[in-house]
Amino acid sequence: MTNVTGKNKGRKKMKKKKNEEEEGTDREKKREEEVAMAERNRKIRESGKKKAEERKGKGKKKDRGREKEKYEGM
């Protein structure tokens, strides 16, 4: 990096300061998005667990009639 003197030195400092401020807001936004996604994923997982619990006792329903026909032909 070259030495910056005079008028440009102040501009350089202001630009650096502005970039740091923008970077801070970007981090905050990113953090908020991560929190929102985590919350959404947690809700999805919980609803999936509830659905699995409901299905647990039911078992699979098979079409018994078709199975019998298949074995009668043998």
C-alpha cells in the first residue's frame, strides 16, 4: 500500500470507517437470518416428530385381496 498524504488521507480514513460500519450491519443481518433459519428448522423437526408419533401405532396397511390372488395362481 502506498503512503497516503494530505486530502486523500482523510478520505481514506472515512472510506475505511464506512466499510467497517457496513460490515457490522452485514454481520448483524447474517446473524438474524441464521437465527430465523434455525428457528424454522426446529419447528419443522418438531412437526415431523409429532407426525411420526401419530403414525407409530397404526402400522402399514396392505391390500390383502391382491396378495391372496397372487398366491392362488401358484
